[in-house]
Amino acid sequence: MTRPPVRPSIKEVARLSGVSIGTVSKSLSSATDVSQATRERVMRVADQLQYRPMALARGLAQGRSGNIAVTLSAIHTPVFLDSFYAEVLGGIETELEARGLHLLLTSLKSGNDLLQLASERRADGLIVIGFEVPEEVLQQIAQMQPLVLVDRHVAGISSVMSDNAEGTRRGTQRLIELGRRRLMFVSERATIPNLQDRLTGFLQALTEARLDPQAAPVHAHAEDDALPVEEVLATIRRERIDAVVCGNDRVAYKILAALDHAGVQVPEQVAVLGYDGLRYPLEGLRRLSSVSVDKGAMGATGARLLLGQIDQPGSPVQQVVIPTTFQQGSTTPEPL
């Protein structure tokens, strides 16, 4: 009879990592008194051995479920069609799997649904992604169980954000350094703080370059799919715009399609810059230049913050900002 495979033990992880069993346990539970280098070494060995802690047994002993709930607005589901949040979720899931924990994904219908989820204590903590939950609901939930926000900041609640203002400032600055002088900003959902910060970064870059920020056209619209493309094109022609900085990649692709349809050469006549660094299928035909966000790192960092709260109740609120990089595509000129 074939014997079942031997399950790797925590002792084996400790031996190969060169640390004690206690340090392995702390490393896999996001304790803060373990160095980052040690934690990464232990995680690497655990992954190589395919070691998974017995989360259910450990959770029962500690009064925990071993579940982490992640909520995403219904407007972003199904998540596999939303490139940005799919990568964020991938980062969360990878971090939880390494600790033998389970991800419970739910799409949000209302703030009351989320309050009920928190009150039922079906999960040991909650990660909320996006902007659809009212702040007052989040404040209530933070009093009920560990809570971390991803891609949003609310005072008094730990969160992970991309560097919206600085990323857009540097992207705009890059266009100016390449000789573009007549720039405009275009965005949907412009009432969201993230996009307001991106507009701030755009205007800051103009000011630093001694270009008049008040002379730069801004097309900012409150809702998705509210972008009047013909009006934007008319502004580009009238103001002789040579670079369009967009609030996100979704808007940038709309502008790019409209310019192509109008026979405007990109980037020779008009450069187009996005924000997010998404891998859309359209990139197989034309790769968009974009301010790229490490979306997996945002998710993984959010998971680590939450696990730290669970392990150490009352730990300080943390606001983590993930830096951006520039993704060179064919819609902005190459650096000289």
C-alpha cells in the first residue's frame, strides 16, 4: 500500500532556516519582533518545502477562524475582468497562503452588508479595497475588528496607497523635459481623492517648470463613462495640446482611440500618459506609457498590516505609500 506523503514540519523549516521554532512561528504570523531579512528567509524555506501551518488548529486555540475577508465594490466585479484589482488580490492571496490562511472574497452591495459581515465575525480581519464604503461605516468597523484599507486613506485606519501625487508629478515632469509645453489633464471619477491627488501632482509639475497651471485645460468628470471624448478632442485642437496626462489607464485608452480615429499622430503630435500600468489586451498593439503601480505589493502590504493588527491588538495605525515607476510605451516619446 502506498504511504501518504510526509507533511513537512515546522522543525524542518527551522533547521533549514537556521532559526528557532519560535522564530519560524513568529515569521509566519507577521510578528513585528522578527527582522524583515529573517522573515523572508523563513518564508522562502517554507515555500520550498511547501510547508503550511495548521491554521485551523492554531486558530481554534487562539479563538480565530483562520479566515481573512476581502471586500471589493460590486462595480469592480467580476474581478478577473478588472486588471488592477485582480493583481491587488493576487498579492493579498499570496501573503495569506504563505501563512496557511484563507481568503474570503465578497462583493459589496451596501455599507450595511459590510457591517453585518464584521459583526458576524466570520473572519479574523477585513481588507476593504476601493472607495465605495462610506467613511462612517469604516470607522464603525474599525471598532469591531482589525481593518486595513487598500487604495484609500481614512484618518485613524491603517491603509496602503500608491504615491498618486508624486507619481503624476514625475510623469508630467518627464513629458515637460521631452519638450512638451501645452499639457492638459483628463479624468473620470474625478471626485475620488486619489484622482484629485493626481491632478495636484500634474499642476505641481507645471508650476515647477514655470508653466502657468491655470492655463492648462482640465477635463474632470464625476462618473465612469462620463468622458465627452469629442469635447476633449476639440480642446486638444483649439489649445494645440501636445500632451494629455490621464487620471488612469482606462481614460488614456479612450483618448488614444479617439486620437487614432481622428488621424492625430501619437506621440509625434500628442503624447498620452496613463496611470496604473495595466496590462490590457490593447497593449499587444500599442503599449501605453503609464505611471505604473506595483499592485501586487499593495495587496501584500495590506495583508501584512492586517495580520500584524490581528497578532498585536492595539498596534499603531500605519499609512504605507507604495512608490511608482514609469512604464515607457509607444504613446510618449523615448528619452533623448
